[in-house]
Amino acid sequence: MPCSVAQALNLVGDWWTLLVIREAFLGVRRFADFHDHLGIARNILADRLRKLVANEILSREPKGSDDRGYEYRLTEKGRDLWPVLTALRLWGDRWIYGPGKEPLIVRDRDRGAVLTQLLPADADGHPLDPKHLVAIAGPGTSLEVAARYRRRVRSVNADSAGNKRHSARPAHGGESRRHSGRRARPRARRR
């Protein structure tokens, strides 16, 4: 499927994989420490670390001159997952734990400011509102998907130009026959 979200989830969408990456961001480097911090079975941890190294999200490096074994470090590709994990954490703080019950708080080292939101922005740094965005086909899109995006863009452009499209809900608030899945019954006459 030519979808960046689907392909990213294929690499890092597993519960344990994201938690291993989270621990790497928190400074964990050694197999035993990942195991102790996460309580993960050794075989599952070994599999996740192997996949993360194979997909160049983590690198596997010798521990040191006197030590046997390896350390796992985030690569540039791995460090680019920081906004993803931060967005998931902030969402969980808001919708699962609630204000004042956050399990982890992230502060700026220099200023001490608490990270409370992560906003997508344009190239000039202006925050973007999803209600004002439109998805267009990218260069890696199939012709079929590109046609679907073109239809969506045309309908969005028509709406923004003031043209009214058919609404699934009529103005009077009732349900339209077209979208209800059943035929409307005639109203009984009052006597």
C-alpha cells in the first residue's frame, strides 16, 4: 500500500517496538536495561532490537574496550521518531490520564519549560489547522489513488468557492432517504 502512515506502522506500530524506542530516547542502551525497564520477554526484545537495527532505526555498537556485548543507539532515522512519540504521549496525557496525572513530564533543560503541545506548522512556522488542509497526491501515488485525490480536491475547491454540495443531512435536520438506507414512510394524516 503506497501510504506513508501504513508503511511507518509496519516498521514501528507494534506495542513493544514503540516502547523500546521510547526507552532509547530516555537513554537506555543495553539489552539488560531494556529488559529490566520494560519487563519484556528476552526473545521478544531480541526480535524487536534486531528489526530496529535492520530498519536503521537503532544502531548496534560495541559497548566499550573492556566490555563484551553491544549498545543500541538511535540513528538519525530513529531520532526523527521523537515528534511521533511526543504526540502519542501528549495525547495519552490528555485523553487517558488527564491533567495533573501525567506519568512523565518533559522539560526543556535550559529554560525548564514543560512541553505541553506539539503543533504542525508550515515552512514559516505558522501553526496549521487540519480543518484548513487538503491532501493531494504525491509523486509516489498510483494513478488510481491520484484520481481519487483529484476528485476530493475538486469538491473542496467547489465548496470553498461557495458552491453547495448535496448534504447527507437535509436542512430541516431529518435524515435523507439517500443516506438512511431505508425508504421514508408516508406520514399519517391528522383528522
